[in-house]
Amino acid sequence: MVEGEITRLLSEQDYTSKDLWQQVKPTVRSVERDDGVLIFDYTIQEKAWTDENELMC
């Protein structure tokens, strides 16, 4: 899936944490380990055509 497809998918409806879990659960369960951790990175990659604003600075 490419960036534009993800953006369109996410804009189609309001998703909840339950929706997210249903999507990722099979993948998480396939790599799950007792000593593992899950890290979310909310980093926004800078792009030449993106202007700074209050959210992205």
C-alpha cells in the first residue's frame, strides 16, 4: 500500500482503536513473544513541499 492509498483509506470513515486492533492482530500474533515490545513512532517525515505549521514544526 502506498502513501496516497493509506490516506484515502483513513479518510473514508472514523476508525477506533478496536478497528486498528482488528487489522493488525493477525500480524501481531504471528510475531508475538513473551519478551517482546511494541513501539509506535509518531515521527512525521519532512518533505520539501510541506510547509511548517503548529502541528508540524
